[in-house]
Amino acid sequence: MTLSMIWEVITKIIDIGVVWLVFYFILKNIKNNIKMVLIFKGVILILLIKLLSDVLNLYTVGIILQYCLEWGPLAIIVIFQPEIRSVLESIGRTQLLGRHKILTIDEREKVVYEIMKAIEYFKRNRIGALIVIEREISLQEYIEPATKIYADLSSDLLETIFFPNGPLHDGGVIIQGDRLTVAGAVFKTSLSSNISKRLGTRHRAALGIAEESDAIALVVSEESGRLSIAVDGEINYNLTLDEFRMLLIDSLNPRPEVFYEAENKDSEGEE
């Protein structure tokens, strides 16, 4: 085998690897954005109907779908520009090699213990709080303008930050790993029509960051002391302490990759 042949093989491997990496990050970030998932499903549905129309010789339907496929990409870019921009921003904020250390079991247990101790205090005293835990997608956009803390996570620190009428009480805190990075963070609120009108700014901000990233947002209602967790684009409202703890633990556990999850679901369906 000559050097030119070896080089050709290497370049093909690099070419395939780059394409695979691009598709991997696109699919991974689509999964974390609920609106983009709906767009993706809609495109797949149109392609399936177009294929069916070709098989059944449905001329009129085929012509209409052909126009949709020709002009659809332009329409999607114009109509869903904010969602597309959000996905591109998410890809830019994603850390390729992981910015923060992976917590050990003991460290995760300590994080859960300190958070739950503070949550119980907030619930008992009806103190509002918004705690956001960063996972794979970086929250640097919200960290930069907030008040820097960079301290070990503790329930006492959380209780101090969210003490009523304190200067940082109305904002949220961001946790990276087992460290409390910033306080007084301000998040974009969700514009979803599915969220109850009874829920206030904290809950809308929690759902907003859960829609935009893969972060875990913990909320304590100031008026009622009710507990909620927003994760993966959904908000779980009015949880008991046990439900709250179990969902927090489950969300903090290391997650398998997208394709591995899909294989597991397929094997479960075969059973």
C-alpha cells in the first residue's frame, strides 16, 4: 500500500468522522429543544407522505408536496428563525470535552443533600427560590452578567442568598458541578401557551431555561411554598418533597447518549 493510498484512507475517515460529529451535535441539540423536535417531526411526516404519494401515484398530492419540499426550507428559516437561532446558540455553548468534572456518587449525594436541606427550609417558611443546575450545555450567557460567587455548595449559602428582601433574592442561582457559581441570574421566561397563567415569573423562567438548554431548574413558590422542577422542556408542578428528591436524583444521574437510549427503547419494544 502506497503513501497516497494511506493518505486517501485517512482523509476519508476524517471526512466521515466530521460529518458524523456534525449530525451528532445537531440531533443532540434538537432533542434538547422541544420546538425543534416538532419541526423535525413535521419534516419527516411530509417526506413520508411524499413517498406514499409516489408509490400510490397520487398526482395532485405529489405536486403540492413537491412545492412544499422546494420552498419548505425557506419557509422554515423565516417562520422558525428564533428556534433555529436557539439551537445554533446551544451548539456553540456545548462543551465538547466537558467543562466541569463528572461528579462521583458521593459528590452527587452531597449536592442533593445540601439542596434538599435548603428546599425543605424554603418550603416550610414559604421563601421563593430558583436554583438552576447546569448539565452539558453551558449557561455562560447567564453567568457573565450575574453576581459571581464561586463557592462550595451548601444549604446555609442558599438560605442566605434567598433570604427575603435580600439583594439577590429575586434572581436565580446557577450550580456547576458541586460549586455555586453565581447568584442574581436572570433567565428568559417561557412563552409557552401550555403553562398555567397562575404560575409566576420564577416558574416561567425555570421552564424557559429548561426549553432552551438541558439544565435542571428547581423552583419554590413564594406564595404557597409549592415545589416544582423544570427539566427537558417540561415543568413538573406541585411536587411532594419525596417526588422532588427522586426527580432531582434521577435528573442528576449521568445520562446515556442519544443513540444508546434509542437502542434501549427499541430492544424494550421487541420484548
